[in-house]
Amino acid sequence: MLEDRPYQVVWFKRDLRLADHRPLVEATALGPVVPLYVLEPALWRQPDASQRHWRFVRESLLELDGALRRRGSALWVARGEITTVLERLLARLGRFSLHSHQETGNAWSFARDRAVADWARERGVDWREHPQQAVIRGRLDRDRWDAHWRAFMSEPIPEPPSRIRSPLPERPAEALLPVEWLEPLEPDEHRFCQPGGRRRAEGVLAGFIDRRGRRYHREMSSPNTAYRACSRLSPHLAWGTLSIREVVLATREARARDRGGGRDRALGAFESRLHWHCHFIQKLESEPRIETRNLQRACDGLRDGAAGTERLWAWQAGRTGFPFVDACMRALRYTGWINFRMRSMLMAFASYHLWLDWREPGLHLARCFTDYEPGIHWPQVQMQSGTTGINAMRIYNPVKQSLEQDPHGRFIRRWVPELRRVPDSWIHAPGAMTPRQQAHGGVRIGVDYPPPLVDHEAAAREAREKLRAVRRDGGARDEARAIHRRHGSRRRRPRRSDRAESRQGRLFE
Ligand SMILES: Cc1cc2nc3c(=O)[nH]c(=O)nc-3n(C[C@H](O)[C@H](O)[C@H](O)COP(=O)(O)OP(=O)(O)OC[C@H]3O[C@@H](n4cnc5c(N)ncnc54)[C@H](O)[C@@H]3O)c2cc1C
């Protein structure tokens, strides 16, 4: 023992930072600290995990280790099941307290946290969990949720400790190696994905607030502009290199500085998304089955199983014959990111036009998104698939979206190079070109680029009817009312930019 006080183990999970880290601050005040990250094979073997997640996490861990070392400690990395690791630590350190942030993760991490709670109880270890989002654990009073969000975001941010006393000088043997259980990607495939680490997180936040975010509300919908105009903070929020409170406070400070200036609309629209962040995570926290089961059970068995089907493969590969859908999917595969509108369209296309059950497409997107956040992802996946029973059916017309968001086909030509010589007049629906037009456009439909997988108008009509038939059923209506009582929050009236976004969404139904 370093001193008489018991050891404090700080377990880092999706909170890979020192700033705004209450568990670390509290632990440091109580005694010598062991900062711990556990590389859990079973977690990384889950079907929603991918190499690009690990790449981001690894980069963030290396930086975290550096930041800890500058404060007199180092990051302890152990590999194995968490309870086995904790047991080993108990044998080595004697008694300790465990500190971490609460996690609203996937079903696996939920079960894992329950196992840790059981282990801690049996061993008499005090496990203190701190919320890192404005998410309420346990009984939820929806009417008070907004007030809770505001109070949480107004709490002062604790300073990171300047010095951390650590008990053991040597590092454990396990290193931060690539995770060999994960499917490798093609060498090129994540070349353009966002890199991890706190320094990058701070740079992305400052760059957005000071420069890039000025036209956020106007440029968030088209993928031609969204890569620059959106904050791109999502992977940093998902893996915790920034806290949501830090982002909210930075946004409020910028708005206060800019009173009457030109950025208030943009930053106001942005702040409302930060509210959605926690609002969605709350849904998974309160109803974890959203990850695997239809929220509205009346939708069970409605769609075809997707696994192994040609339609799923074509959608995943960006070869559906709808250039804008394919461009979005290919861009996502290479960059790990696409904007909200295009995520919605991709998901809705799989669920409505291709009539695939949402689980497999949802897993594919989860693996592609560097910013995979289960609490936002699964409620959004279900919302865009019409299985919540309470949200409007949004069936995006892929050709109309293409005309609206990429009128000159710039994005399409970048990501679907086989169409680069196709003239603007055909770029949105090249499947309708005659052989002569194809020769002129330098593409052979069916050889270089696939014909459309479905007649999109007929497929949308059929999907709408099938879902409406379910919704008309009396039992399903009762169920929808019950879901509404559980999930229909009293949110603020949407801002003008949000309303414009949703009005546009309705246009394309
Ligand atoms: C099918 C589908 C799956 C999605 N999966 C994820 C996911 O796994 N992880 C994820 O972070 N977001 C997800 N989103 C929400 C949204 O698309 C992304 O948060 C956003 O595109 C991230 O880019 P950004 O940080 O530049 O966003 P910005 O527009 O700059 O927004 C800032 C932050 O606000 C939050 N936010 C923005 N839009 C939403 C929204 N619609 N719902 C909830 N929170 C929001 C995010 O934390 C985001 O980082 C999903 C949306 C859909 C339709």
C-alpha cells in the first residue's frame, strides 16, 4: 500500500478523457488511484463491434495514457472478463473501491454491468457509478425530464486532478494491440475515418464553434455540405473523448458571446440536437429491448428476415441501382460517417423499399459508424423503420432526395465512379437510360452498374399499405397508445430549423 487509505480503481469505458470526469476526481480525493481499461474479448466479438470502433478507441486510450502519465500515473490495460480482472486486482491490492460512469450500452454491456454489480456486492466492493449524460436510471418521470436535462447541463465541470497517485510502478503485460477477433476491413476501408483522442476532440469542437458551424442549420441536410457543416463531434461523444456537458457549455458560451450575431440560429439548432442526444439514449435506458425487438409488437413477423439475402448484400455494398443511396452507403463505408438525413434514408430504404427486417441492416450501420452509440442508434433504426408505433412513417423517395440534395450529381460521381460520365439528366436514375444513352454515358447498366433492385414507387406504396394495415388494427392502436405514454415526452416546441427539416422529411413520404 502507498498509504493507509484504500485503493481506488477508476474503470474507463466510454469516457476516454480526464476532463469532466467525476469518477476520477472523486477517486483521486479518496486515495491512490488505479486507472483501468479492460479490453473485453466478448464485447469486441459482438455483432455491432468493428475495427473502426477499436481504431478510434485505441487512439484515444494511447492519448489518455499520455495524459495520465503527465499527472504521475499510467493507464492500466488488462485483457479478459471484467470480473476476472477485478478479482485479480483484489488479490493484488487488497480492498478497493470501484468508480465509473454509468453506461447505456448494448444488451451485452448491460448484462456485463449487472455481473459487475453482483460481483461487487459479493466481495463487499463499493462500486460508485456517476451519470455522464442527462439520462435517468430507474423510475422515469417524463414530465420532469426536460428540467433534469437543464439541471444536468448546468452543473459545473470539475477540473481534472493535477496529480494522480498510483500504487504500482510497473505496467501490466497486456498491450494495446489490434483486436484480432474483429473482422479486418479492406486495407483502404477506414482510411478516411475520423481519428480518436482528446486533442482531436478539442480541435473538432473549436473548429465547429468558431468557423465551420456558421451555416450548420442550412447545410446539414446535403452530404455535399454536411461533412464540413455538421459538428462531426459524434465519435468523440460516443467514446467519451468529450462529454456532452462540455459541448453544451461551449455552445452556450459561444451563443452568449455572439448575441445578435449571425451564428445564433445555427448554434441554436445545434444545441437542440445535443438535447436529442440524451433524449434518445433515455429511450434505450428505459426500454433496452429496443435493440432487438420491435417496439410495437404488432409489427412482429411483418418483414422478411434479412440475413444472407441478396437485397441485404446489395444494400450493404452500395449496389442497389439507386445512385444516391449507393453513394451514401459507399461514402459511409469509407469515412465512417454520413449526415442524419442520409442515415434516415439508408435505413428507411432497407426497411421500406427492400422490406428487410431492421436488425441486420441496423447492425451493418452500427459497424460502419465510427460514432456508434447504441442509445441513439437503435431507437433511430426503429423510428426510421416504422416499428415504434408512435412516429410518422417516413418513406424517403430516393430519386427525389437525390434531386434535392445532390442536384448536379457531384456526390454521386465521387462515390460511384462508374457513373462519372453519365450526364446530369440521367445521373439520378441511370437505370432508365436506353442502350444508346448508356454508351454515351460510358456505363453498361447490368454490367458496370446494377439496374434498380426494386420499382421504388411500387415498393413504397406496398410498404405503406402493409404498415397502415397493422396500424389500423384495434390491438395495435391500444399498444401504440401505451408506447406513447412511455415514450412520448413533453419536449420543447421544435425550433424553426427543426420544423423545416421535418417538413422536408414529410415531403418525401
Ligand atoms: C438510423 C440512424 C442511426 C443513427 N445512429 C447514430 C449513432 O450510432 N450514433 C450517433 O451519435 N448518432 C446516430 N444517429 C443520429 C445522427 O445522425 C448523428 O448523431 C449525427 O449525424 C452525427 O453527426 P454530428 O456529430 O456531426 O451531428 P450534429 O448534427 O453536429 O449534432 C451534434 C450531436 O447531437 C446529437 N444528435 C444529432 N442528431 C441527432 C439525432 N437525430 N438523434 C439523437 N442525437 C442526435 C449527436 O450526439 C451529435 O453528435 C443516427 C441516426 C439515424 C437516422
